[in-house]
Amino acid sequence: NYYIKDVVVRPEYQKKGIGTGFIKLAKKIVEEKGFDRFVISVNKKNENAISFYKKMGGILLSEDNNQKHFVIMCNCGEGALRNIINLRLKRRF
């Protein structure tokens, strides 16, 4: 997996496509490296970012005291979805 932490788009630049462009570029890079997903973390209090990652197809993988961790699929085939389900199950037990 690829893991991305601490991405910030300043409020005055939000809603201008920067975050969407970043996610699309991250997907492209991760796919080129031969992976089908990446994990991105966000502060639990950052509702705007949480909503954005969900809108971009992020699936909540886990959370800890301060962070929520979302997995974002690059090449979403049936096998890739099964891998996410397995990852979530492993973290719960």
C-alpha cells in the first residue's frame, strides 16, 4: 500500500479542483507503481476532508485517537474490493 499523510489545501483554494487533481494524480502514480489502492489519513475533526475523501470513493479502513484512515481504490475490480473487506476485517479482530 501507499500511505499519504498531512495533505493540506488552504481554505481560500478549496472547491477549485486542487484536491480532486491531487487524488487523480496520486491514483495515476500508485497505478504506475503496480498498486491498486492507497491509504490517506485525516484528522477526525476535519469534516470537510472526510466528506471529500468519501466523495472521491474513500472507504473508511480504520481510525485511532486522532485520525481516520481511508483507502482509495485506483483500479477498482472485484478482487480489489475483496482486499479492502479483508483488510477491514483483519483490523477489527
